[in-house]
Amino acid sequence: MEEPVRISPTEAREKTKEGSALLVCAYDDKNKFEANHLEGAIALSDFRARLASMPTDQEIIFYCA
């Protein structure tokens, strides 16, 4: 298992916009997600719901504010 790699906000935005990465806001609480989500991000609960059907080659970027 690889160690997580930190990337810049600019790189995260570029990867999300081009579709090569999925941006996940790492909050379970709906209010925290709504207060801190970035454009294009999905909630952690949505990520968990999609996990079984997600492609294994897509990069996943987790963040918290």
C-alpha cells in the first residue's frame, strides 16, 4: 500500500476538472460538508455508497478544511 501524497490545491482542481480524479470531502457530517465542500467534491457518505462500483484506476483526492 502506498503512502498518501500531498498535492497542491491547484493540482487537485486541475485533476478534478479534467476528470482524472475524484474529489472527496472527508467529513461525515452533512453540515460540515455543506460548509466546507469545494466545487466538484462529493461527500464522504456518497463516496462510500459508490465505492463498490468505482473504477479502480481513478485517483481519489481526500481533503478536509
